[in-house]
Amino acid sequence: MMNVIELHPDTAIDLYSTAHSLLMQQGENAVDMLRNEAQLLRDNSQAEEDLYACIELLRVVNELIDMEIGGPVH
């Protein structure tokens, strides 16, 4: 399992690349993993920056899943 705390995407490209890699490694489990990680960060009052990075990554993972379900753009 990837350690979300270590992920600090600096640009949109990094964020989408990280989300794609996470989906490739974890599949649909990536959503649950990120939700659990975000809850852990909330419960432990960890650094807000890590929590926001996790939530943003979760948003992008969901966006990529929605795009995959939607099918080809063309």
C-alpha cells in the first residue's frame, strides 16, 4: 500500500500522474484506501497539508474513475 503522506503533488500533472499510478496499483481499492487515510489524518489531527493532499488525490482518483466509466471522449 502506498503511503499517502509521502505524496506531495506540486502540479496538476503530478496530481493526475499520482492518481493514475495509485489506480493502476490499487484498482478500485484506491478510493477506500484514500478515504481511510483521510479519516486517519483527521482523527490524529495530522498536518492539514497532508490531509488536503489526500483529499485532493481522492477527488482526482474519483474523477479518473468517472472518466473511465464514461468511455472514450471521441
